[in-house]
Amino acid sequence: MTTETTPPTLDVSDYGFTRRTWVAARPGEVYDLISTVSHISRWSPNAIRARYDEGAGLRPGAWFSGRNRRSGNEWDSRSQVEVAEPGSEFTYTVLGSVPVPIVRWRWTFTPYGSGTHVTQTWRLLAADPVLGGTYRDLDALRDATIDSVEATLVSLASWVVDRAAA
């Protein structure tokens, strides 16, 4: 007699983080850079490319596709814009192997002095085999994503300064 068991569902409610940096540009300018998803590969060490679907444009409900890499692996992703508030917030979710959102990325832009505080938040929404099947896998994913977000924010801030100086 064979007995099949369903693997336990991982509780992902504690998997999330927020990082922030200051960028020497107005909130609207930084929002425009980030919400133009094809730009992300300029700053992110993991993003190879991203682009909105044909005719989708930047609006809530719009879809875009991306190609990413980490630790020698590459994968495609499908994402949907949730919030597109110019100069204020850009938020999207990433679909998993079953077409439900598994990750939420949120960028907010707050005026500060002569520039902008850019805040990037990452939150797991659901467990999915593509993310790993153990808490150790999720810990490694979160830690690698923290490193990537920190590198992205530093690169974005430097890129803006270098572009202004050119």
C-alpha cells in the first residue's frame, strides 16, 4: 500500500524586508527610472532584462516579463503592476509556478532635502516550489535578495549622480 502525503505548507509571513537609500533626484524622476522596468538591469545584479507586454504601458494591472539570474541559474518571471502612483509608489507582484502572486516588490519615493529617499520592500506572499521547499531555502533566498537590493540601491544612487555629472 502506497501512501502519498502532501508536503507541509511553509509559513512565509516573516519573510520580508525593507531597505532605503537617498538619491540625488526628485521623486518623480526616480519613480520614472524605476517604473520603466526595462531600466532595472542597469542597477540590479540579478536582472538581465524586463519589459512591459505589448501595449501594456505603465498602469495598475499591466503585465511585464523579466529574465533574472543568481548563482549561475537563470529564469523568466511574470509580474503585474499593483500600484503606479507617479512620484510616490511603484508596486508589483511576481507570479509563481501556479499563477498566483508569490512575491511583492514595493518602491516608494519620499522627498528629502534636495533629493529622494527611495525605499524598496520585498515580501514573500506564498510558498512556491520555485522558491525552495524548506525554511533553509527561503532563508537563503531572503539573504541573497537582501544583498541584491542593497547593491541595486547603491548602484541606482551612484548612476543618478554620475548621469548628473556628465
